[in-house]
Amino acid sequence: MTSPPAPRVSALRFVAWFGLVSALGDFVYEGARSVIGPFLATYGASAAVVGLVTGIGEAVALVFRLFTGPLSDRTGRPWPQTIVGYALTMVCVPLMALSGSLGAAAGLYNGERFGKAVRSPSRDTMLAHASAVVGVGRAFGLHEALDQSGAIVGPLVIAAILAAGGSLKLSFALLAVPGAAALFVLVRLRLAVPVPEDYDPQASVSEAKKLRLDSHLPRRFWLYSAFSATTMLGFATWAVLAFHLVQKHVVSGPVVPILYAAAMGAAALAALASGRLYDRFGFRGLMIMPPLAAIVPVLSFSDSVVAVTVGAVVWGTAMGMHDSTMRAAVTDLVPRHRRGAGYGVFTTIYGIAWLVGAAGIGVLYDHGVAVTETVVVVVQVIALVMLMPLLRAGVEV
């Protein structure tokens, strides 16, 4: 039997090319997410409903990884799962242009989120292999920064379409173009790097050894998961923030995706910076996350254009850290052969917490901004306290 061809690109270039795939993917789904709150509102959705639908979406994107993560471990073939996941996203978002009801729009939105659940564990496992050469924080930070470039362009394109008089449904339909480009680049990358595990020879263990290895995840993994989940209990989805901006007439409709693009720009810079901080300082670099999340509602639920603009940047900074450094930490906290399962379990806990938090913030918002701000601050203080055991124990990466 002939061996699969060796990778035709370096580990760093592999991360960069995957960053391009993710950038095109973000063009599609972040473009849609930037206006999903106002879009659902056109069907009569309240802030609570918007928070519930988008909270379910984030939970779907994360909780289902409890199954797709171990599936990636068992098959040892990450590419098919990754391609299927991206394909689901690139189909569901343009189809939102054909939705005729709140239920259909919510279903397609969550179908896109399910695509993310399918692909993310297998994609992150491949990036983890490349990180053996590039460095964990650097690999995930670079990928997230490139990923966020699409999250900047997509919302800006949506803003331009809306400013030119186009509809939200037309915007969703046009997102089919970058979606097709993402799938094309992904297939080409699959041909260039058929076995990403070749970047990380130590990841290969015999099946017999796998069976002998302890299947339990380490205690520090559970401590970290508890901290991460608590931060998400007090972290709003963008849809709820956008709902506030439109319903309170703080800014006009086309400005909402522009603010989202600014948030994604901040996320890209935060991903690069926090990745380097994580490589250097370990968990100490995560101490800034709860304070950032705590001040988001104070700024973003304001009636001041300046305040909500700053709030969008702060929200994006926190989101960039969540999407990059928190993934990188899982790579270091679980054994190589359990990475898929580790990502699955971690994101399940994280996703359920975000569902509860997003829905809760939507409900709290309907009862007043002051109570929302108070609850979020209290939750983030608790999260910061929960990080302390990891620091006191001297847990380093």
C-alpha cells in the first residue's frame, strides 16, 4: 500500500491558507450575523426572542461538538467532516433570502450554526497538528486574525448593499458568491495537505496504546471549562446588541453592520495579541476577559453613538479572545489523542452557558438596562474568582 503524499505546503502556510478559507466563510456567516437581530425583528421578534434564537444558534454551534469532536477522533479523517461542515454553512445562509417566516429564518440560521459544529473540531485538530511547528498561541491567533478579516469585509458589504437601497434578503442571496469561493479553496487545500497529522509526528500512537490510555480528561481542563462557561453566562450575542441599536434608533440600519465590522477588526487584533500573551504567560493572559465582558452592556446598551461604538470594539476584543486563545488552551489541556473529544466537551459546556446567558440577557433587557448591567457585572466577577484556582496552582501551558 502506498503512503499518502506528504504536505506540499509548510505548517505556517497551511495555517494561513486555512485562515483564507475561514475568512471567506466569515464573509458569509458573519455578514449574516451582523444583521440577524434586525432581520428577525422584521418578522416581529422581540429582544427576548432574538436572544433565544441566537443563543440557541451559539449553543448548536458548540454543544453538538460533543458528538462531532469524538467522531473526528474515531475516524481519524478530519477532511470529510470539515468539508461537509463548511458546505452546510455556505448553503444555509443564502437560502435565508427565501425564508418567509420567523420559523424558517431561525431554522436556516441554526442550520448554519450546525455546520460550524460539524467542522470546527476536525478543523481545530488539523490546526493543532500544525501548531506543533508554528506554536499553539501563534497558530490559533494567526488563524483567528485571518478569519476575522472576512468578518470585517462581510458586514461592510452588507452595509453597502443596504445603503444602496438593497434588502436584507438580497444581501443574504449575494453571500453565495464568497461561499462558493470558500469551498473551492478548501478543496484545493485538501489536495495539497491530505494528512495534516504529518506536521505533528508525536500525535501518532498505535490503536492498542490508544485503548490503554486513560480516557478521562484532566482536572485542570474541567476547572478551565467552568471558568469559560461562567464568562459566557454574562456575554451577550451581537444580535441582542444590534436589536437595541435599531429598536432604540441609536443608529440607522446600515450603520449596524459597520459597527459589527469594527468589532471584528478589534477581534482580529485581539486574537493576535492574546495568542502571543498566552504563549508567554499562560492562563494569566486570560485575566482581562471578565472585565472586558463586564463593561460591554454599560457601553452597548447606551443611547450614545460614541458609547455604543466603543462598546462594539470592546465586545469584538472579548470575542476575539474567546475565539482564539480559549481554543488554544484546550490544545494544551488535553492529550493529543483526545483533542477532538476535548474540543467537543469544552464547547458543549461553553455553548450551553452562552445559550443560557444570551437568552437571559435578552429577557433582562426587556425588563431594563440597569438590571442587565448589574447581573452581567456580578457574573463576570464570579468568573474572575473561578480563574484563581488555576493561577494559584501554577498551571502553566
